[in-house]
Amino acid sequence: MESKVSSRLKQPLAQEVLTHIFLPRLNREFHSNFEMLTQINLAHLLMLREQGILDEGASAGLAAALLKMQAEGPDAVELDPAREEAYFNYEAHLIKLVGQELGGRLHTARSRNDIGATIDRIRARDFAARIGHALIAVAQAALERAETFAHCVMPGYTHMQAAQPITYGYYLSAVADAWSRDIGRLLHAMDTADASPLGACALAGTSFPIDRAVTSAMLGFSQPLANALDGVASRDFALELSATLSIMMITCSRLVQDFYIWSTPEFGYLSFPDSIASTSSIMPQKKNPAVLEYLRGKTGHVIGLTTAALTTVKSTHFTHSGDSSRESTRTCWEACEEALKSLELMKLLVEQVEPNTSRMASRASEDFSTVTDLADLLVRSANTSFRDAHHIIGAVVRRALDQGMTARQITPAMISAAAVEELGREILLDAEDIGACLDPVRNVAARQSLGGPAPRLVRKHIEEQRALLGRQRDLIDATVTRAADARQALQRRSQLLVSSDTGVPSRQGA
């Protein structure tokens, strides 16, 4: 018994090869790739007809069979791993419908290599658009909450130590800026994938007079790839998409980690509804942040999938091969699915978490995060250098901590005494000015420099962020619309070809 796909191979595939390579890949890919493969087949067929490579009768017969397969769906195809993979199984069913002589003509001027690369690019383009839309929704939800809590003062942290007062709205706006850059990377990945390799054939094109620009347009791509070898050898678009998802998930996980800590009783800044928590099997008091832990875990998962893809491609030859072109992309699709699930949970999290505004304000008043403004006050009012002012206020904070005092209990006398120790002279500040510096609300409001947390600036920036998200959504929508319009046009042209067929048998060979 010979191979089911080539007379070159005189033995059937070993059962181990079927079990461990082709059957898993067939089960994994056939249903997900079926519609894309149908579109590619229809586009290629219409181009062959336009170029005179196939005649009207053969083209109409093949188009009718392809549309029939599309209507019946992938479940109508009997899958056989001995035929290796999705394309040969698809082709075998087509031949079953129309016969070997006609069915075999469709593969003129192409290869599984360029078909597979085209499927991967369509898939990457579509995933990038879906993930982009989902991330925009998360960022928009964050901005809604940011606007609501632009005035909600809380401590900002560096090195997990209280640093300077900010607001909860300012924090969310900052994360939304990072997400906008993630969206920008998704747009770039979508643009990288947006070129057609169809017609590259195995790696060197074809001697048939094909028109690659036509099939590119019919599949909704902006252009064909310029080099046939690059078209089948490169999966950098999938690597870029995977890397983009890893960076995006890292952005998400950093917010998640903050939420995780801020929701503990020790901080008490945030609370979650019971609907996004879990409990303990033994401890009846427990309310566990299950969603947060899932998201942190999925971040590691996506990073691992990206690392697997990069490692798989490393040191492969710059041409088509099973590892560089097949195994390298499977992790990308899994990462895309995980990212979409994670973004649904991120949106839920951002929308439903509730800040404890009084607790946040209390901590900002007591934990010395306001004292940078005292140093600034010394620079403005006492003609000191900032470094001297830094030393003076540092000494004041040290004394307050030793005496169990809060920031709001700092007095003019404490500052003057520290000035004598550091500079050898008294500095007398007004108690009201000191109180203004130590009031976190006034402290935040005074920070009017570009990018600062003053509520007025935050709300202004939120409007700019919303406008940017709108422009990014429009760019994604333009690509999605172009691809959808191309699919509809391809369907109409294929149906028109079938309906205009005169029924005269094909006389033309391929």
C-alpha cells in the first residue's frame, strides 16, 4: 500500500506518525481553517479563470463544488490522517464530489506552503482585530472609572513604599495609556500580517501567468508580499502578535498585582463583589481573589507560549519547514484565545472593583507621602537648595516616626530644629503653609505640570485618551470592514460564476 497523497512514497505513514503528528494537527486545524481554506480556494479559482488558466466550464464546476462544501460545513468531510493534514483532506472531498480530473485542477499554480501561510496571515489579522477591540473596551471601562474617581486621593507608591499622593482615577488613566500602546502594537502586528503570500507556491512562484494582486484583494489583504520565499518562510507576524500579547498581559498583570495587594485587609483600598471571588473549602471566613490569581497565571501562560514559538523558529532555515511554519504558529493561536478570555475578565474586574475612598484618603494623610511638598516649600520660601531641603525634611520624618507621629502632626518647630541641625540656621515656616503641603487633596491639586495627577489635568487627559482609542478603533474597523467586504464580494462572484454556467463540459486542461 502506497501513500494516499503521493506516488513518490511507497509506504503508508507509520501508525506512530499518524497518532502523534498528523491526527492531532488534523483535529486541531481542520474545523478552524475550513472557512479560510474555502475562501482561498474560491479566490484562487476565480483568478485562474480570469487569467485563462482554467476555462469557464471547469471553473463553474469547481465553484459549485466549493460552495456546496462551504454550505455543508467541515463536518461533512471524512477526515483521514493518512492524508496528512487539512488541505489534502479538503482536496480529497472535493475530488470525491467532482472527480479526479476536474478536482485536481484547482491546485494549479500553488502549494500547501503558500496556502498555509495565507491561512496563518488571515488568522493573525482577524485575531489582532478581535483582541484590539477587546482591549479598547477594557481601556474605555478604565477611563470611565478614572473620570469618576479623578478626585479620589490615595498614596502613590514606589518600591512598594508610600511615595507621593495621587488619585485612583490618575492611576487608572496611567494604565489606560499603557494599554493604548499595547493597542498600537496590535495595530502594527495586524499591519504586518496584512499582506498575501498566495501565489508564492512552494517558495519560488510559478511559470503560470497568475495575478497575485487579484487574489490578494479578493482575500481582503492590502497587498501581496513582494518575495515568494519570504512569503512561505516567514511567520514573524505571528511571533510579533505573540510578543505583543505577552507585553499586553504583563500590563494587565501589573494592575492585577496592585489590585491584589490593595484588596487585602492590611491595605483595605479596594473591594470586589462576591460574584468575582471564591471561597475556602475549610475556612468559612475566606473570600479569595480568584479572578486576580487566574489573570496572573494566564500572563505566565501567554509568555510561555510566546517563548515556545520563538524557540521553535530559532535556528531553522529561512524557508518552509514543519517546525518554522507549522509548530511555531500553534502557540500563537492558543495565546490569542487565552488573551481574549483574559480581557473579558479584565473588563469585569475594572468595572466592578470598588475603591474605599475614605481609607485611601486617610492613608494619604498619615503616611508621609505628602512631605515632598514640604521640601519644595523650603526651596520656594526659605532660599534653600533642594538637596538641603531634602535632608531637612528627611530628618523631620525620622523624628516624627520615632515619636509615633503622623505626617499631619509635623510642626513648624520640628522643621526649624531640623534646619538648625542641617544648615546651622533657623527656618520659620507658616503653620498654614505647612498644613496645605500636608493636605493630600491640596497636594494633588497643586501638581499641575504636564502628566501630573491634578484632577483637572486627569479629566482633560481622559478626553484625549478617549479620542485616541476612537482613532485606534477606526483603524481596526477599517481593516475588518475591508476583509468583510472582500469576503462578501468573493461569495457573490463565486455564486455568479455558478449561476452563469451554461452546463457545457470543460474542454480546457490546466
